[in-house]
Amino acid sequence: MKDQVYLLGASELSRLLRERKISSEEVTRAFIERTEQTEERIRAFISYDAEYSLAQARASDRRRSEGKTQGSLDGIPVGIKDLIAEKDQPLTCGSRFMEHFRSPYDATVIQKLRDQGAVLWGRLNLDEFAMGSSTEHSAFQVTHNPWNPDYVPGGSSGGSAAAVAAGQTPLALGSDTGGSIRQPAAFCGVCGLKPTYGRVSRYGLSAFASSLDQIGPLGRTVEDVALLLRAIAGHDGQDSSSLREEVPDTPSALREKLSPKRIGIPREYFAEGLEAEVRTAIESAIGFYRSRGHTIVELSLPHLDYAIPVYYVVATAEAASNLARFDGIRYTRRSAHRNAIDVYSRSRSEGFGPEVKRRIMLGTYVLSSGYYEAQYLRAQKVRTLIRQDFLEAFKSVDFLFTPTSPSTAFKIGDKSANPLAMYLSDIYTVSANLAGIPALSIPCGFSSRNLPIGLQLLGPFFSEKDLLQMAYAFESEHDFSSRQAPL
Ligand code: GLN
């Protein structure tokens, strides 16, 4: 068993630890070794410090031997998207600007993981400041899809999804502003959840678009995602947008029998642009739910067409404001010039990559005087219409099911020179962020090229437990989550 540890999910590992069949040090070593064997082909990590992680693992083993274990994640490695602050560890945000920066404090989610004894394991690659859908916009490296190294892992949490799919970590944290957890999860054949806006504290997450950003879990199975969600969710006084909603004990609720539900299928998500193999896989997943007694209802979310333009106005406007603090004075990268204006402008032109500059320019433009009403304000109004589409739909159905992405993973290089094509790959994911509702992606099939396909499950505010229960019902009767990437 011990040479296959990296194939096991977090809940299985947690059971073995509890039964003393394995130690956290052995578990952590197994993932470190697996990473060393595969990382040259995957490039999921920007950095890791094996000794730092092993020290946490040994501390967990000591706690266990003293009967002081903290919870189900005690001793389990969790990889962290390199956008989430972890005290004294590098925090690059995938950017040259932050290349040599170390975080002086812990994000709330990191503090929670430490409190529960999780082993913090490695800093995972991402598109610079989480802006992208392929991880090709990382300033440091391109991450490869474990299912086929010629393909992207998705983005921006591409390192997180690829590391889980490659068996380099059982769990990872990502962040999702417009799809950055769900789309890479779909492309890499793992599970990823974007929680309700406000469910998880954003304190210590480098802000991209503050009204859309959420931190969330990625794992091989629905249960693993439920475990990690429970560990990080909850109100936090450090984040004024975090909400005082009770965190349900989702992992133990997964096996409960489901009453028949009403599942909405939004017509607009099955229109032009959807790859035939993705459509087939989604339809067969829907067929499964129908055969289990759930009611399938076709309906309309009429404002889908506006989701991409609205997202790229709102997200860039917020990004331009959030990134104004990177001035070459307060953060690491500083260009050597005498005059202050030169320091600002040179530091920014040398520190930011092309995609980030594009977003800053777009965002500055839509906020500028004379354009603000026509662009930004109008986008906010349409955002309200999109949110109302969902609220309206949830009056008649419990969930909405859609593809996570219109296609399977695309080839490295295919879209990196065409920003618009890249932006359009977010068509099915951005609305959940605009509306603030939770959304989950789970593997539901494979294409003829053996690339994974993701099913997206959307629900009303704070319906994470129900979404995970629904997903669990599918997962437990299919083998998509247990298939191994051919590494
Ligand atoms: N791909 C989207 C973008 O580029 C979403 C990114 C994200 O969710 N962080 O903005």
C-alpha cells in the first residue's frame, strides 16, 4: 500500500491516519516523492520547501501519539495557490513584481488549516494575479495538463488542479473570480468548488476583483472537497464581506438519501460553441439524474450573452483599482530611478506581464470620466439582471446543471495570442461569480482524446451542502474521479 499512497484521497488518508496504519510523515513523503518524480513534466509548483512540510507532518504525528489530534485534516498535505498569504513563505502571485516577496502574515484560511493540523505543502502555479484561463500567463512557467502534457491545465488555478490530478497533493486551495477553480478542475478531471460569496474569508488573498473573488477547495473526490470546505469556511472579522452563516457538516451528510429534486437545464448553455463530446457527456450525466428520480426542467437564463462583457468590465475595473498599490515603493520590485514618477512607471512596466497590463488599461478605461456611466455603471446594472435570472430560476428548481467549459482542455499556445478567444472560454463560469452563488465542477466523462469533461452544478446562496450531496450521488456510481492521469 505504501508505494501507492499518492493515489489516495484526503478522506481515505485521514482514515488510515486515524487507524494508525500510516503516519503523516509517510504520507507527506509520498507526495514529496511523487512530486519529485513528475514535476519536470507537470510544473505545478512555483516553490516548495520539503523540510518545512515534513516538520509539520512530524508535529502532527506527535499530536496523534499524545491523543491531541485536531480534526480530520490533521496530517494531510494541502497545496496552496501562490496568491494566498502564508507567513514566511514566498508569495509570488505568479508575477515578477512579487518574485522575491515573502508573506509577513497568514491568510485566514491558512490560519484555519494550521489550527486543524493540516500540512501546508507547496506554492502552486497560476496565471499572473489570477488573470487567465490556462496558466500560460504565469511569469515563471507553464503548467502542463497531467492527462496530456501538450495541453493546458486550465487557469488560473492550473497549478492547483494539475497537482491534484498528478497525485502531487491530495488537496489544494485555489481562488475563483470568474471560473479559476472550476475550469481547471474540469480540464484536469478533479473536483473544484467556488463557494458562495462570503462563505470563505478573503483576508490574505491577493485581491483581483474583490466583489467576485472567493477561495475554494480542489480535490480528487467530492468528499475531499467537502472536507476542505468545512476546514476553511466561516465568518471572519478581518473580511467585512464574510458572512455569519453556519457551516454545515457536509462530509458526514454526503451519504444521506436524497429526496427527488428539480434540476434546471438552461437552454443558453447548450447553444453554439459547445463541443459535441462535451454536450454528449453532460446529457448523459443529466440522464443519470433523471433515472434516479429527479425532475429535469428546461429553462432560460436570458442574460447569459452579457455575462462575458459584464464580467470583463467589472473584473478589470476592480483589478485596476486593486493593483494600484503595486507602485514599486511598497512591494518588492523597484526600478532604480531618481524621480518618483519614473520609479512608479518603470516598476510597473517591468513588473507586470502583458495580460495584467491589458486588464489595468481596460479597467482604467471603463472607470475613466465620460466612460464610467456608459461602461462600468451599465455593466453593474446588467450584473443585477444576471443575478435576477438565477434568483428567478431558483424559485422553480433546486439546481442548475451546465457544462463547466464549452470545450475540453486546449493545446498550449492555441489561445495565448488571442485574448478574446481566451476570455470566451469562461462563458459558463463567470455568471456564478457575478451572482455570488456557489458552483461546483465534477468529472463526468472523457473525450475521445482522453481529456476530462466537467459538469457544473449551481445552486442558491449557501447551498454547498446540497450541491455536494448531488455530486456525491453521481460520483459514487461512476468511475470518472478514480481514473488516473497516464503519467
Ligand atoms: N479566466 C478568468 C479571467 O481571466 C477568471 C480568472 C479567475 O477566476 N481568477 O479573468
